[in-house]
Amino acid sequence: MQFVRYLLWPFSLVYGCISYLRNLCYDFGLFKVYEIPSKSICVGNLSTGGTGKTPHVAFIANYFQDQVETSILSRGYGRDTKGFILVSDISTANEVGDEPLFYQTIFKHKVHVAVCENRKVGIEKLNQLFPSNELILLDDAFQHRAVKAGMNILLTDFNALYSNDYMLPTGNLREWKSGRNRADLVFVTKCPEMLSESEKKSITKQLKFPENKVFFSHVKYADLKPFGKEITSPQKVLLVTGIANPNPLNNHLKKNFDVHHINFNDHHAFSLKDIEEIHRKFDTFANNNSIIVTTEKDFMRLKDVTTVWKLNEYPWYYQPISVEIDREEEFKTIINQYVNTI
């Protein structure tokens, strides 16, 4: 592995230099920056993904949905369309992407959800459609320097801290670690539930970020939800994922089940052939108390084809998740002060 890093390092250096020069152009005003007129919070990361942005954006939106008129703007990764689209009850994952559809599904009409690859255009469209909108949450726009949010929250995975990572393609960093300086808060995500104070201090030191501005969160797993046949006492799981980092879910399920995993790329667009292969694999299981489990985001891409592709004839379930934040009230106080300060 170390030898491969040595081979890739020259490419990482070139990539890093380009990223550094690009950031300098924004820092010194050579590239135009659009400052969002309304209150805005960007949730992003330095790496290529898998840090848990979706449940953290959902947490913030859930906190503010009854306080101020709120919108979520995403690029809409994995969609087949382009331009601005306001996500509605009849939208599909192919049209808007799985994450925006997830937001729309859980918030309905309490939070406006839109997709647009050009964040400036997306923000302007949202403000035109909803003049009384008070807060815009930007999902994964930390490197989108053409737009400046009022607050930036940077996420880093407990098992892949940006402080231990390398620039692409040697590692997974999109920009140098110094990019953390643009953040107002840093979240260490996907932590073990029982993380000692000494471990937190050690991690904070590695991240080189003020201790009072570093928060820790862990994933909360709810009960599995069926969208196919229901099995009373499942013992074996065929796990099907199309997300950036399925390891935490895999490890969670292994605590209670015998797990076999089929892993697709992040934002994978499932085909009928994929589903048929999954069902063939499942049919080889000798244990009748077996189920197929997928993620909530993958479910967004599968729910519209449940009947057509005969998923309802198999015991398909999805795993709902949320996040629990250490020092939650302190975090809420910080974001509340920002949003409600004139």
C-alpha cells in the first residue's frame, strides 16, 4: 500500500497544487463569489464522501423546520436530469437523486427541497419561489467556492479522519487539510457510542481545530422497515448497498445476523439485471428466516420499482438511521444564535 502511495504521490501533488491555486483565486477575489443573502449553513467535507452528510443535514432541518422557513439545496448526485428542480411528492430518484428524495420523503412540505448543480442559480430560484424563506441548507458544497454560506460545518469520519488522509488520488482528500480553516465547526461522525473524553481530546488535537468547536456524533439505527414480504424472526441477512461507506451498517447488522454483503458503487442506479442477480443470490440461502436489507438512501432508488421488479415478492427491508450528537444542546445554541441573529 505504501509503495502505491509513493507511485501516486506526484499526481496528488499536481492535483493539490491545482486545488490550492483555485482556492487562492477565491481567497483574493480573482474568482467571483456569490454571498448568500439569507441565512445559510453548508454541510460538507474535505474527502470524497461517506462522512454522513445526509443525516446531519436532516438533523439541522428537523431542528429548524418549525422555527423558520427552511430549504435544502443539493446538487442531486446520480440523477439523470440537469438544472434546477423543486423536489415534489411525485419526484423519482432518477429525476432528483436519492438524497434529495430522502429529504422530501421525511419532511414533506415542511421543508423545501431542490436540486441544482449551479448552487447560485439554485439559491436564486428558491428565493424567487419562496420569498419568505429564511434558511438555506447546502448539502455538500464545501468546495463550491463560487457560493459563500454564512456558516460552514465540516464533517470527518471517525475511521478516516482528514488529518490521517492524503490528497487524491493517493487518498480521498479533495483539497489540502488547511481547507479546514474555512469551517466554523467540525463534526467527527460515525463515532463509537462510548467514546472517552481523552479519546475526544486526542482526536481534536489531531484535527488542529479549536476544541470548543469540535463535536462528535454517532449513528442511531432504528428498527428495520419492510417494503416486501415480512419475516417474523430473521436470522440471516443479504445486505445490498450503493453508498460510499457501508462498513458501519455491515458491522451493526453483524451483531444480530449472519450477514452476506453485495456492495455497489455510491449512488448506484439499480437495474432489473441487478435485482434479478440479487434475488438469485438470495434464493441460494438454505435458511428460510432470511431477509434482504438495504439502506434508506438505496430504498429511495428502489421504492418506485417494488412491484414492477417483483421486490414485493421477496423479504426486502431498509435500515432507517439518524444521528445523536454529543453536546447537542451546545451545538443547537450555536446554530440557533447564527440563524436568529439579525
